[in-house]
Amino acid sequence: MTKSIEQRIDRLHADGVVDLHFDMPMDLYEKRDRTNVLATDYLPGLEAGIIGVLGAAIYIEDRYLPEMGLRVALDQIARLYTEAEECGSFAICKNYQEILHARETRKTALLITMEGVEPLGTDLDLLRVFYELGVRAIGLTHARRNAAGGGGIFAPCGSPRDGLTAFGRDVVQACEALGVIVDLAHISPAGFDEILAITTKPPIISHTNARKYYDIERNITDEQIKMIGERRGVIGVNAVLVSPRKEEATLDRFIDHIEHVADLIGIDGVGIGFDFFEFIYRQWPDSAKKELAAKFTTPHFIPDLSNHSHARNLTRRLIERGFSDENIEKILRGNWMRIFKELL
């Protein structure tokens, strides 16, 4: 039986798992005095989990804002290109065909994303610059407010009620015109509604969780889940915010989130946005961890799903929970690949 399950996992992972949110560029930037960081710090885990496509998210920490937001974002992209060239096992991809080619040559496809438009300031022309550099998905905000609007807070209520700014609406419309995927992760409830009202393409949420299990406005309600499903969008389930209680931060609770989304909108609406963050969190001093807890929340990492090498654990448990191979393939890869084919 064990051998049979492992063979199924091998088969299901053969074409690679898609994880649409990973804070890798900020770590590469902080380690810019080193070389071959991708090869030494990342490649072993990605190969162990057979990660085929990775959303590499540009994120600017508060300490760099506002003056250095643009510079640090550009430096993060520069480090990503340099590291990918040095390693040779990665390919930065700008469209669906390039993703397919990367997978055919057994490389991990990197899709550059942006978490918060702070690097743009209030200059819409910079969106074109980042597009030419390879950015293909943008979430307008993190939890903080910026020139585009406000993010959903890490509490059951209290997010800004005013939705997007005029600049935020311009960014969304320019993204659709350019071919940049609009990501609703982290946006406030009011901003969520406004983005859906002014867009026409299938919407995505790269990484989030169901408020049924973790009731904060950074996560999404059943009604919001249904709104994404009605537009043929995809929701990436997050491995960090599965429960406010440490004892419930388990692999089974992660799958509960997957099941809940699938029950509401069907299996075609569920993907993966692991948001693995423990490797960065462990590098921080205690003062930074306390600041995170005060500003947002204390993250509870799933012991057997805390990095990409654990991806097989998820697939194994999906099999044990009764998911069919067809549906597992959609969760791990197929649904995101459909989005890439339609929008990139």
C-alpha cells in the first residue's frame, strides 16, 4: 500500500507543482553579498518537492519605504536574474509558452509577482517598466495602506472602508490592458469588491485562507470565494494562516481549507499559494518577531508542511483523504496552468 501511494505521488508530481507565492526575491536581496544562493539555499528543497512553477514575489519591507522602495524592488529583480543565470536550473518566464518550455527542459519556471505596489509610488508609467522586466502578477497591497488602497487587516473587522484610490483603479485597468494578472491577495474587503467590479478576466488570489477557519479580514469569506468561482478564478491556499491556534496549524486543517473552497466553487477553483515563510522568520531577531506579532499576528507553521521539500506530504494526505488523482492534479498544477494559458 505504501509503495502504491508513493508511486501515485511520483506520478502526480512528475509535471511539477505550482506554488504562486514565495517571498524569495527579498531573501536574495538580503543575501546579495553571496553567490549561488538559489543553488545552495533553494534548489534542494524545490527539487525534493518537484516544484515546477514558482511565483517569486517582490515585497518591500517597511524599513526601505518610502525612499528606497523602487530601488530595492529593482535590485530584487536583478538578483533573481543573476541567480537564475548562475544556477541554470531556473528560467524566468513571461508567458505561458515560456513556462511550458521551462518544464519541458526540467527547469523551475519563475514567474515574477509583486506584493504591494509601493515600488510604483504614484507613477503609473513604472508599471510598464516592471512588465518589461517580467512582472506578470500584481497584488495592490499587503496589510498596510499605499497609494493604491488599503489592505485587509489581521483582525475580524476594521479594514479601510474606502476601497481603491484613483491610482489603484488606474493600476488595475493598466494591468488588464498589459496582460498582468491582478491578484486580490491581501486587499481590503472594499477593495476586493471594487477590483471585481472593474475587471473582466478571471480573478485570482495567489495566497489566502478561508475565514471559516481563521476569521480575519486578510482572509476571505464564503461570499468572496463564490465571487471568485463565478468568474472562473483560482484561489491559492496559504500554509501559514490556517488557524489562529498553534495546535490546529496542521496539514489536515490546510486540507480543510482546500475542501471548503472546493465545496463552495468546485475543484477547478483551488490552487496552491504556500507562502512558506519560516526560513525567513527564523533569521529574524526576537525584536522583529515581536514587531510582527504586534502589527499582524504570530505565524503558526505546519510542522510537516513548512517548506517546499514537504510538498509530497500534502499530496500523500490528499490521497489519504480520498481525493482522486484528477482532482489532486488540478490542485497541484492544472488550475493555475489554466490561468496562465488564458491570461499570459
